[in-house]
Amino acid sequence: MSSAHGYHHHHLYRAIHSDFWRLELSIWLQTLAFSLVGIFVPILMLRYGYSLEAVLAFNALFYGIDVPLNFLARRCVLAWGGRAVTAIGIACGAVSFAIFHNLAHGGWPILIVFAVLQALFDAFYWVGHFYLFIESSGKPEMAGRSTGIVNGVRILGGMLGPALGAIIIVLHGQNLLFYASTAIFLVAIVPLFALKHAHDKPARAMPLREFLRESRERRDYLSFSLYSIHATADGVIWTIFIFMTLGTLNSVALLAVVVSISTIILSYVTGTITRRNAGSLILAGSLCAALIWILRLVIPNPIFYYASVLFVGYFAILMSVPIESRIVERGRTKDALWAATLRNTSSMIAPFFLFLILLPLIAVFKVSFISAALALFALIFVTRSIGAATGKNLEVMGDMVK
């Protein structure tokens, strides 16, 4: 216990005296602000009178708009710097949630405005802050540790947000929830402008073709895109499934609490991620999460539904942290801004096609669960091909040394 206290005291001191930790404070506040609301957004849309098809169309619109905005965000970082672009993204997030309750009265026009603001928030925030994170994360070989730390910060914000959001929405209603989220969003901007030594703009802009010339870059972003199908199905479609199956907002509030509990467990996992066992962790996480999706298809039991959230959250960490660590490592070596841009683009483009496929279907949940499982099996294949290629490279290097 005393060693843990010393660890956190040391990191608290560094948080006050380091750009890396000032950035993490902003990330924590933003994550808290978004997680207060995020899990409830599709459910409140259904309660406001939108059909399931409208919710799916909204998500397709959001992801579709987001993809090109990532490249606009990149140009803005080159022109204005990472801090300004991140702040613009956070401000768009605050405005979007401030107007969310108007969805009940505005129909499709306000829904389109909300989708555009959410896309601006996602693209500008992720490209801007992930670029700053890569630039302030230290040497490339420290990518795993840095990614684990920032993931832990997000876990802490994600742990508190759903539980607090569930309490607020049950006791005080959704209006207070959105006001609180908006206020925390705005506070998250403040630490960004306390950064003193961050590389706010790239020294040079590498051509995209040069950045993607090596196959490992293409494989990393393909891996993250496949993982994002699972993450979207679990974060959006699974929440809708729970609401439509169990029929009450309290069921989603309970889901939010279970998510919060699972993140406490996950906080112990991030420190185990190393460069040496990253491939094995991705394989294990992908296989186990795919099996959970299959079991969700065949076990219609509410207790299992909630229990599966704990396991899926654990396996998601095993997949996401190693993949992002490789993206950070290579971005630090080659071009941090392209790494941030393509990381977010790859996370949006596959879910966009997923929602387009789901729109005309009747068996939305069954198809989405199967799609998530297939994406994870594809991730296993990609990861194994990377491992095989790495093994061949090591053999060639060994022969050269001999």
C-alpha cells in the first residue's frame, strides 16, 4: 500500500511539472465529460421518438462525415498547431451535448447538426490530442509504457463517467447530465494552454505515400480498423440491444455501472503490455472477444449479458493497447501527425460501412454480432501474418550476422 502511495505521489508531482501529464489531465477531463453521456446517447434518441433505423442512419452519417474531417484536422494542425485543433474539437463536443436535448423537438435538421458537431469533435480532438501525445510520449521504445499510461488515464475517466451519468440520469434527468458534461468539456481546454514544451506543429510534413511505404504501417491501421468494428458494435449496438431487450433506461444505467466496474479491473492490465508479448495479447484478446460475441448470439440470458461486458472490456484492452502502442512507436519514428490522422481515420471508416450494411436489414443485432466476431477473426489472421513476417525478418538478420 505504501509503495502504491509513493507511486501515485510521484506521478502527481510529475503531473504538475510535465507537459505529458498536463496533456493527460486534459484527456482525463475530456474522457469524463464524454463518458458521462456517451453510453446514453443512442438510448435517449430512441426515447425521443427516433426509430432504430434513424439511430443507425445517424451513426452512418456521423462516421461518414468524420472520415474526411480527419484530413481537414491534419491541415489545421499544420496551420494552427495541435493545441488549438484539440481545443476546437473539445469546444465542438461541448456545443453538441449542450444542444442534445433539442433533438426531441427538432427532428432530422437538428439531428444532422448534432452529427456534424460530433464528427468535428471526434476528428479535431483525436487528431490534435493524439499528435500531441505522440510528440510528448518520449522515445519510441517507450511507446508501450506511454500508451499504457494514457490508456489508464482514459480508464479512470471512463470509470467515473458512466456510473455518475447513471446516477444523474436516474435521480435528476438527462438535462442536468448534459449540462454537467458541457461544463467539464470546457474545463478540459484549460490544461492544453499550460503546455510549455510540446511540439505544437510538425517540423516537416511527410508525404502520405512515404509514410505508408512499409507494410507494417498498413497492417497496423488495418488491425485498428478491424478492432474498431468490435469496439463500435460493443459501445453502440450492444447498448441499444440491452435497452430494446430489457426495455428500461435503468437497464442501461446498470450496464453503465458494470462498465465502470470493469474498468477498475482493466486498470491492472495496462501495465502488463510490453513490446515482446504484444502479438500474443492481441491474439488472445481477439479470440476470446470473438467467442463472447458468438455466445451472445446463443445465450439469451440477462445475467450473461451483463457478465459478458466485464469480459469483453478486459479483452478489448488486450487488443487496443498493443495496436496503439505500435502506432505511437512508428509515429514517433516517422511522422506523428500522419499517425494521429490515420489512427482516427482507420477507426471510423470500418464502422461507417458497418452501419451502412445494417441500415436495410431486419436482423440488425444478429448481423452486427456476427460482423464483430468476423472482424476479430480477421484481426487474428492479420496479427499472425505480422508475427510470421517478423519471424522471417529475424531469421534473415540472424543469417546476416553469421
